Amino acid sequence: MKTILAVGAAGAVGAVVRTLIGFVLPATNGFPTGTFIVNISGTFILCFLVERTLHLTLVNKTAYDAITVGFLGAFTTFSAFSYETFTLFESNLAMAIVYVLSSIVLGLFAGAFGFRLGGRGRTE
């Protein structure tokens, strides 16, 4: 029950932070800047944390789940990405293609960079 409550609380915080970033970084020329930044940075943070803690035995499982599943799960959002992509398709096909391709490519690079950076300094 403690883990469920921690995930829920962290998820609420992640959703609020994502919303605030959306207000601070509104769409520019139809490009959903806030969602894009949130998804790329969230991917990096998740991959970094997973790689950083992969071989640690003293990781607090409740805190780990709260951060990865709760906060980052609510912070990043595939549903907003999908909605914004379909909205762009209706109004600006070229921008929609740029959004999808840049999200995928930069997301993969951010994930790879997070894994790489997270593995530095680890003693095995």
C-alpha cells in the first residue's frame, strides 16, 4: 500500500510539473514545445536512473517506483504526443512529420545518453 500511495503522490507531482512546463513553453507555430521538451528530458532522466541503479542492491524500491512509474510516468505522456500529432496532421503536415521524427530520434538519443551517463562511475 505504501508503494501505491508513493506512486500516486509522485504521479500527481509529475502531472503538475508537466502542466506548468506546458504553460511556460507553449506551442510555437503549432509545434508542441512543452510536450516535446518534457518527453525528451523524461526519457533521459528515466534511462539515466535505470542505468545508475541497475546494479545497486540498496535502492529503496518504493522511492524508485515513485520516481520512475509515478513522477516520470505522469511527467511524460504518449497520449498528449499522439493528440498533438493528429492535431498537427490536420493543420500542418510538414510540422507533424518533423514533430514525430524529431521526437523519436531525439528520444532515442536522450535515452542512449542517459544510459551512458548513468553507467559512468559505477563499480562492478
